[in-house]
Amino acid sequence: MYGIIVVMLNKEEFKDVFDIHYDAIRSFVFYRCGDMEMASDVAQDVFLRIWEKRNMLNSNYIKPLLYKMATDIYISYYRKEQLRMNFEQSLMYENDSERSPEDDMSFNELTTAYAKALEQMPGRQRTVFLMSREDEMKYSEIADRLHISIKAVEKHVSAALRFLRKVF
């Protein structure tokens, strides 16, 4: 690989990288978003992904990689938050005058039933389903994170959808 040194971080080396860079990464994100909670979440995600990819790291580029990942993850968080806020606003504007107390009650009942249905799903199936639907992860990303095949991800999602159709 043209002189690139690929290292596998062990626990102690990872801890050293974490101790050295965590506060700087969190501050970097905080200055971009102004939200310490989001900055902490992003920094934790960065180091989670570093740990997951610890056997494919170039030892010369760990610091730039951390900042690149922090930027990418922050942008992803920001986009999701914007979508959520836009969706909530559109619901507020569309439904303020049209929504009745019965609609609110039906929505709350549906939300409760959905939460109970998720609780009844087997653990791995629920995890895969939520990663796909709530976190909007691609099947390949889920497979990598959970160390399972893409086919297994597809089966878990299909089974979860069948279960939800049966419940509702």
C-alpha cells in the first residue's frame, strides 16, 4: 500500500487516542453547533466508529480522520434534526385547525401500541428495525455495525414488518 502504515489499535492505544483527542473533538463540534449535548453525542460516535475500524487505521492520519469524521457525523445529525423540525412544523401548521381531540387520542393510542409492539419484538430484530427506520442506516451499515450479513439484516427487517402488520 505505497508506504502507508496500517495499525490495529489495542485497548490501551485507543484509550490514549481517546484521552488526547476527545475534548478537542467535542469542542470542535460545540463551536459549530452551540449544543454541548449534541457535541458530546457526535464525539462519542466518532470514537465508537474509530473503535469499530481500529484494524484499518493509518497511524499517520488518526487526528485528521477524527476531525473529518466529526464533521461528517455532525452534518448528518444536523440534517436529521432539520428534517425532524421541518416535519414537526408542517404537522403543526397543517393540523392545528383540523385536529380534533379524538385525533389526538387516536394518535397517542397508536404511538403507545407501536411502542408496545417494539417491546414485544425479539432484541436483534428490534435493533435492526430501529437502525433501519429510526437511524436511517443502510443495510450494509447495519450489517457492518452488528457483524452480520446484509441478508440477515433484510430478514430481520422483513420479519419486523410482518410482525407490525400482524399487530396492527
